[in-house]
Amino acid sequence: MKTERIGIIMHGVTGRMGMNQHLIRSVLTIREQGGVVLSDGTRLMPDPIIVGRNADKIEALAKAHGVERFTTDLDAALANPDDTVFFDAASTQMRPGLLRRAIDAGKHVYSEKPVSEGLEDAVSIARHAKTKGVKNGIVHDKLDLPGLIKLKRLRDSGFFGRILSVKGEFGYWVFEGDWMPAQRPSWNYRVEDGGGMVSDMLCHWRYVLDNVVAPVKSVSCYAPTHIPTRWDEAGAPYDCTADDAAYATFLLDGPEGEIVAHINSSWCTRVRRDDLVTFQVDGTHGSAVAGLHSCVSQHRANTPKPVWNPDEPNELDFYEGWEEVPDNMIFDNGFKVQWEQFLRHVVEDAPWSYTLEEGAKGVQLAEAGYLSSKERRWVDLEDLGI
């Protein structure tokens, strides 16, 4: 069987997300399985080179996982014509400059989200990639979660009838770091370092709602900083300058009229639900609730008929009457699935929808969310014209 090599420059993969999801569970797992099978049967084999500023870190990471190539010289890596894809999982603040350098070097680019801190940079990079004619993509990992795949399957089958509303709950309690170590990095809570719940999560909710339910057309958002002081990795207190929660309502452009979606995102809540994130979609013919992996549905024929009576305990079990949506397929790691899709797109122009333009839409929603919170009003989303 024919094997074809594809060289991938992987920048910023010493961090948790870049290392675990992109390097280990995606690119290296693809290598272990024998590559990506192309339409003609050829196996496309990724050959990564790890690039970073800390020589000791990248060497240790490479040796721990059998990666033969690593360097601190990004310019030299970009100059190598044998490596045709550039991937970035470093800080959002550096990303626009890094992507532009890679595009100017003729590389196809793939990156974590958000693509930038501001909409102007996001649109500029998307246009630059389009002008230069390079393949480009942004990670939309949540779309390949089993729960959301099942939810989209229900939508596509017509199960919901006319969709009326969406309710989302995301988050958990992140400890302040004084008496219990925090489970998220301190930069998440400093706006000067790129932190903030709106900038972190509304780009996710843009592509989730756009692809699983209907396109987002406007937003109303409140983004407070509930906890003003936290303690950093060294145990020192610091002022929190970024929002740690976002309470957002969206209007979606449904095929049969507006759909209302409300999603609470918070690092200041304690979980009493089926998963760390849940989405409930309600329609005229049925409803469904999806988490990361599972999805349950209730058809209108199985819907109970409660009667309001505050004087007596309710005897209905509202968890009854919901049915588990079956897997019907084997679900792979969502990050790995999208890596395979993007590599096929680069090599044989296979379909790919998650471009830098889609990444810019996520940044647009985050900016609109901040503007809405600041001015206490609805903000409409305009066409980006990319």
C-alpha cells in the first residue's frame, strides 16, 4: 500500500491542550494507526516537528513521545519546503502574527481558537489566507462530540418539528487557589493576558449553534467578574480583571422563524446536571438533552402532563419518559477526527467547512457579547464580507 508523507510544523504544543489533544491524541495516534486513508487508498502519514521557545521543554516532550524532530527556530521550520502544514496552539495574543508568517511562507494553516483577540485581526488573517490561496482551518472540536452528533442527527431527521428554543449550561466551580489549588491557569482571569469567559466560550457557542441548530444573528450578554481576587500558581493573590461568567441570550435564524437560545457559562457554579455541559433543544414535536457523550430525547407522544399544585409534593418523575439516543456508530476523538478531515482537505481537497472565516465569526460573537454587556443592549451580527 502506498504511503505519502506530510510534514506538520506544530507550534505551542507544550501546553495542556496542544500536547494532549493535538499532538498525542491526534497526530501521534494517526501515525500509530498507520496514517489517514485517502480516497485512492494511499495512507497519508503525518511527520511532525515540534517548535517552541523553551528548548528543554520541547526536547523532553519530543523524546517522551518518540518525535524525532524538534527546534526552537521557527523561521527555519517555516523555510523548510518539505513541511507544508503549520499548526498553532500557543497564546491567542501571538496567533495572528504567527499565522500570517506561516501563510506568507506558503504553508497551509490550522489553529486553535480563538483565531485572535479582536475581530479586525481575525478578518484580516482570513482574507490573507484566501488571497494567498492556502488551505486553512480552525478547530471546532465540540462538533464531533458524540452528544452533539446525536443532537444534530435528531435535527436533521426532523425529530423536533419546529425548533423553539435552546437552553445550555456550561461550567463548574474553579477554586480560587487559596486553600484549594485552582484547576485552571491564572491567566484565564486576567484580561491583559487574554483571559475572559466571553472570549473563551462564545466562539465555541457560535459554531455549535450555527452548525447544530441554526445561524446566530444577534446576542444579548452580561459578563461579570464574580470573584475579584484569586491566587496564582505561586500562591500569590492577584486581581481578576477578566469576566469569569457569561449569561448570554442569542436569536437564531431558524428556517421557520426565530429560535431563542440561552447559554449560561460560568467558572462560579456548582454542577447539578448530567454533564459539565448540557444543551436542551425544545421543539413542537419533541425535545432532547445532550451532554458530551449521551443524548436523551422525549417525543410529544411520550410527554407527561403535569399539573401545577404547590400544596402537594409532585409525584411525577420527570426523568422517566426520556429515551437514550443510540450511538449507531463508533465515535473517535473529536480533535483527531478534525485533524484527519483537514489533512484530507489539504492533500486531496476533501470537503472542509471550518475555515478561518468561521473562526472570525466566533471572534465576532465574542466582541458583540462584550459590547452587549458594556452597553446593556442587543447587538446584531453583520456579514463579515470575507
